[in-house]
Amino acid sequence: MEWEFEILDFLQSIHSPVLNSLMSFVTFLGEAGWFWILLGLLLFLMKKYRASGAAVLIALVFDFVLANRILKPLVARPRPCWINDSVEMLIRVPEDFSFPSGHTMASFAAAGALLFMGHRFGIWAVFLAVLMGISRLYFYVHFPTDVLAGAGLGLVCGFLAALLVRKIQSSQADRDYL
């Protein structure tokens, strides 16, 4: 755990007004997954992207259940800002547990769903997901392993959601053929 605090402390040392603003904006996008939910709904409303929107929304449901209902209470890992309360917090201190990073996991779940559905703009979503994870470290609310686990588990959620949507599409195509 010491190496994780070294990374977090390094990120504290590079704080600046510009980075604070950028990271605040990125972290805000991940609050309660609103950005990803909105993106999923918008895609779902467009016939051309309906399957991708469904995959994003399903991935977010998988993410919510796995991260917030199962892993966070089960692991019950304290946040770094709870352990080292001498760090000046620039955002509201979260009240739930640290592992895995919910912001990161939801971001990678949505981005992964887009990627696994074959969308090129999934690459931009992954870029945003990476920034999301970094923002959680920057603000001292997650350990690096929380973010890494969130990224990996989020991609699994995205993959499973895309797989499920593809399976549904395939079974519908089979029924339409008959």
C-alpha cells in the first residue's frame, strides 16, 4: 500500500489551477454515471445506434450491481483520504468505500460496450475513461489498485453487455428469417 500512497502523493505535488479545473470537470462527468447514462440513452433513441445504446446501458447496470452492491460493501476498503486526512480535499469526500473505483468502472463499462460493439468513437470513450481514472487518483479518493480494478472490471461489464446484445440481435435475426 505504501507504493500507492507514493503515487497519490506525487499527483498531489503537481496540482495546479489548470489541472484542478480539468480534473474537476472530468470527475464531474462521472458523478452517478450521468454522462454515460445520458450517452447510452441518446444512442438508444437513434435507430442506427440502438444496439450500442442498449449495450452501454446494460453494461452500466452490470457495473452498478457488481461495484456498488457487491464489491464495495464486500471489500470495504477505506479511501486514501480517510486514512491520510491531512490532504486538502478539492472535491467532496465520498462516503462509500474505495474498491473498486465506481467512476472508473462505469466509464470503462460504457467505453468497453462501445468498443466491443465495434464503434470507432469507443476509442475516444476509452480516452475519457482513462482520464476519469486519473482524476480519481488526482483527487486522492482512490488508490491506484481501485482504479486498475475498476478499469478491468468495467471492460468485462462492457464485453458481457456487448455479447448479450449481439446474442439478442442474432436470435432476432434468426426469428425474422423464419
